[in-house]
Amino acid sequence: MVMETLNPLARDFILFCTRRNHKEWPALYDEMCWVAGQRLFRGLGYSELRKAGISLSLSNIEETIRMIDTITEQK
């Protein structure tokens, strides 16, 4: 994934979740689901995050992992 095409909101969501002490998979995935379910990041839930490019669906998990890897490697 090219960083220029990544929605800044998606990037900020991932960084928010990694800063909550869950940087390793699958704990990070669990944290992302928890944050989305509770709308802890800017009041956004699953559907809003999906529109921003973050899918927490298991059918799209490989793309989500690649996005996380790209973001965490650059910070």
C-alpha cells in the first residue's frame, strides 16, 4: 500500500491503537476491535472506519495487516 493513498484518519486510528500498549498481533487486532466497538477514537465505529479504509473483517485481514505494518514501520 502506498502511503500517499492512505486516509490520514486510518493512519491516526492505527497509531492511536498502537499507543494503547497493544503493538503485537493479535492483541493489536483485539484492541482495534475494542476501540471501534466502543467508539473511543473520535467517536468512530466500524462503519466509519471502513469508509476511511480500515476493515476489521477477517475476510480483509491481510490488507489490514499490511497497512498496519506500513504505518508502524514509518513512525
